[in-house]
Amino acid sequence: MFKKKVILLALTASFLFSSAGCAGIESSANRQYDSEVSREVGAERSSLIGEVNARAASKKGFTVSDIPKWDKKHPSVRVHKNRPYFTKKQKKKKKSYESYGKLDSLGRCSTAISCIGRDLMPTEKRGEIGSVKPTGWHTVKYDGIDGVYLYNRCHLIGYQLTGENANERNLITGTRYMNVEGMLPYENEVADYLWSNPKNHVLYRVRPIFAGKDLLARGVLMEAYSVEDKGEGVSFCVFCYNVQPGITINYRNGDSDGPAYTGSGNNSRQEERRDTDTSRDDGKEHTYILNTNTRKFHLPSCSSVETMSSRNKKTYTGKRKYLIRKGYSPCHRCNP
């Protein structure tokens, strides 16, 4: 009887040990499998989060990939829901300042920012800027362009706002279309606000947007925010396209192609002769719109009148020749 009990106990112990051993092996295998799966899932999740973070980081600021396709109708487009990217800290500063970023390794302009007050605005006529040759610069003419020249030396922050002349950190190569049709209306909006609110400030930033190692910017991001009234007076975030209707542009180096210029001689001299020409005067009185800043006169229906600062706009009724004698010259767009 005793021997039977011993055998039974031995068999029971052997069974229990083998069961525990299998469970232990299975548990160990499961733990190892779970660990490997956990590492794989963790790695996959980390990779996904990295991609999400990268995309989120790119949205912290405007990049070339954010540029909407040009509709070939409008020189600019609202971006970022028309909300400037300024931080809360930047929006609180109410003292005038201006800063122009350093040129990069390719000689390209970076960001220009200013808290513009009336104290920064110029009180004298703009100086010469022809000594500056921004990246992508070409002196080239085409038919169908106001002034015939494709490119202008475009101020990032317009002269009428901070009075900068030949500052290489503030001048880029821009098409006539971008300069006049794209950027100027927004510069005028800021200038008009400051002339109407002389104690206020406008936080203003302009950044050229380049693709890769292109020497010519695809356009500029323009942001503005009136500080004292928290954006009630001025607030915008827009992208202005560096394009010219009818012209093909190579942004890599600024080369272009379009309708050949058919004029002859030096264009500036032609313009000078045309500006002082009184042969078109019929001796009758007409109504013109004067730009007291550029000293140009326009027909009331001229598209340039729409973008003209109200501060510089004046209506004149009289003879054409008298305007020319006073130093005004006819607009080359409407040819009054």
C-alpha cells in the first residue's frame, strides 16, 4: 500500500512538473513574441509620428510646397486663411524697428520684418538703387509690358514704408507684374493706415520663397498686422506670384522667353521723349488723376488708379500741357 502511494505521488509530481514546464516555456515564448511585436509596433508608430511631426513642422511656416497654383488671373492669393504667422509675443511690441535678414550662401535675400511707425516712413524722395544686382537679375525687354522691362528691383519692404534705398538685403529680382499688380496694393494699404493713424504701428514681414537653389524667387509671402487695434485696421497674409503674363520664366537663373521687343533705340530716352511730348495735347481741358508721389498722371479709368494710395491721389481738370510743365509725365499704361 505504501509503495502504491509513493508511485502515485511520483506520477502526480511528474505530471505537475511537466505541465508547469510547458506553461513556463509557452509563457516565455509568448513574452518574447509580444516583446518583438511591441518593438515592431513601436518602431512603426515612431515612424508614423515622425512623418506627422515633419508635416506639422512644415506648417509652422510657409514653404514653396504651400504655394497655390497660379490661376493666371490674379497677381496674388490669400494663404493661411489670410492670418499672418506672427507670434503673440511679436504682436505685443509697439515700438518701431526694422530688420533685414542676411543673404544666404547663394546671395539670395531672406526675410525682412519691421514694426512700422510713422517715424520710419521716408520724408524725402527715393534714391538710386541701380547699383544693386539681386540674384536672377537680367535687363530684358518684351513687348506688352508696362515700361517694357520684365524685371524690377523689388523692395521687400517698400520704400514708402521704411525709406530703404539700395539695401541689398531688401531688394530682389521681381517681375513688373508682381511689383506693381501684386505687392504695391498691399504696401499702399499699410501706408494709408499709418497716415490715417499716425500713432499706431503695423507689424510687417515679407519673405521671398525660393525653390531649391533657384536664383529667382517664385514669389513673396507678405504679412501685416496693425498692433494697437489688434488687426482691426490691417491684417493679411498673402502670396504674390513672381510671374509675368505672356512670359515664360526659368526660375533657376532668371532666363525668360516672350514676345520680342520691337522698339528701337534706348528705351529710357524714348520714355523721356514721350513723357515731355505735348503733340498729343488737343488744347482742351480734361480730367486726370495725379499721383503726387510718382509724378504721373492717369486717365480716371486707368487700372493704376485702383492701386494708388489715397494719400497720393489727386484729381486735376485742365490742359495736359500744363501738367507736363509742372513736371508730371503721362502714364505708359493708359497713355493719357
